[in-house]
Amino acid sequence: MNIVCFGLSHQQAGVDVREKFALGETASVEAARRVCGLEPVEEALVLSTCNRTEYYAVTTQAEARDLCALHFAGAAPAGVECFYHHDGTASIEHLFRVVCGLESMVLGETEILGQVKKAYQAANAHGTTSRFLNKLFQRAFLVAKHVRTRTGIARGSVSVGSVGVDLAEQIFGSLRQRKVMILGAGDTGELTARSLLARGVHSLFVSNRSYDRAAALAQELSGRAVHFDVWENEMHDVDILISSTAAPHHVVTRERLRPVLATRTDRPLFIIDLAVPRDVEPAVNNLEGVYLYDIDSLQRIAEQALARRQSEMQACEDMIGEHVEEFRAWLAREEPRVGWQRVLDRHRERQLTKLSRRPEGGLST
């Protein structure tokens, strides 16, 4: 029995590559089902966030790299070679590091834990996980809890959204008199909005494809909801636009934004695009008075946070190592049981086949 992981992340691939592999929840479940259809694969889960897309699988072969690689990278553009692969213990350790935020752009970020939980719940609900991945991911959530409560790795700016707010504050100084538009009322949008309010933002607009969701979040945060198809009507005096929708295409385009800029007099517009695939057309950055930053642009600020948390790394590594060894011991106990169960299942199948071949009313010879 082997647990494998294959994927790519911000450490190897820029957002222009990552967005080609980004999957929504439904597409992630379908991808896991296709992986489960491969001959040596028994369980699978696909995790897709703004910074990574990863396939986890339980295989009956010691080495299933080629099959996983072909499935994952089949749509890769020519020349793209930025995938990583882990087998066995390395896969277990990698997942534990991911849920603890040790593989994130923002070291120690907490948002990744919720994203992994959602991916696991979706895969489990659709039957692509079973005994081994269920146990592995439940253990991963326990590891994340221990690391978060027993170390200081999560102190400070610990989400992509909060780092985006740090960047806005560096550019504008105080945010107290600034007006902000949030496109996308999902988890990232909500976290970003809360970070902005904590820094004293003067007024907040929230726009989302589901207006009810935008209205609920706006009411909770003392902001104002805006219908998604007319969000640009409120942009004439907005200072900061932060976009994090789940749209598969550009929401903010050069052509859509150009008329808005004509209504603004000597007022710069700062845009942070936290979405993968990107919400904002890159050509927007060429417009006069517009300053566009995508998720990779946050790397520099994230590195500053890294220096403050580096001292906590060893404690996290030691804790993860202990959990890896405990999970390996559990695997060692379970694998013989699974092997005997397979023997019994094959025996039952042969007996049922014999019974089905008996002549009606007769006896087998």
C-alpha cells in the first residue's frame, strides 16, 4: 500500500502556470473520480487552492508515479516542468506541512487548514476517500491543531488577504480615510475585509455573484452591498479594489475599467488580485493611475513575515515528525489486515461465480 502525492505550488510555478491547473470543488471531485478509475488507485483526493493543486492517492503498487503524472500533467503547456512527486512517508510529511502552513507563501497561514478540510469533506462525501486517506487527513487536522496551539508559527499576518492589506498600508500609509471595494464574498474576501476594517478603513463595498451573500457580509461588516453586474458604478472614488472571486475568466478587464478611470481626477487605484485563475486582466496595469498586484506580488511581504517566524520552524518540524512516525506505525498494523481482507474478498467472488454458473435446479460437479 502506497500513499502518493503529485502536484505544483507557488514554490515552483508562477500564477500564470498555476491558474491553468486551478479547479473548483466540482472539478476537483471529478478529477479524484478519474484518478480512482486508474488500475492501481483505490482512493484519491484533489486539493486546489490559489497557491497549489495537488493529487493525493492510495495505490496498490509501490510506484505509481507515471500514471499520476500522466493524469495530472496531461494538459500542461509545452515546456512546463514544475511538478513535484512524493511517495510513502514523504507524502505523509508533505501533507502535514501543508495543513500547518509550512509550505504556504505566508509561513504559518491558517486559511489553508479550512481549504484542506473542505477538499476532504467533498472527496469523502463523493466516496473517493476510504480507510487510508480518511485516517491520513484526520491525523493531518490534529497535527495542524497541535502546531497552531503549541507554537508561535501563526502569529502576525497569517493569510494571503492580510498580507494584501499590509501592502495597501505600505502604499497609502493610514487606511482610515480609504474606500475599498471587495469583489468576491467567499472566505478570502471575508478575511480580507475583516483585516481592512481592523486597520480602520473608512467605507467598504462588497460585491458578489450572489447578491444575498454580498448583502449578508456587508451587513455584518457595516459595509454596503453592490450588485455584481454594476460594481464599476461605485468605483469613482474607491481607492483599493481587492478581487477574489471564483470566476474562470477575467472579471476586471481593461475595457471595463477604462470608463471608470475617466470619472476619477488624479486619484490612483490600487488593485490586489488574490484569485487563481486571476480575476484581473494583466493589461489593466498599463492604464494610467492603476497599480495592479497579483498573488505572486505578495511574496516579498510574505518573506518579511518569514523572518519573524523562522525561530518556530524547528518546533513545528519536530512535532510533525512525531505524528508521521505514529501514522506510519498505524499503516504497518493495518496493511496486513487489508491484505487478508483482499484474499477473503477474492475467495467470495470465486464462490459466487461458481454458484452463478450452476444449471438451474441442478448441482455443480
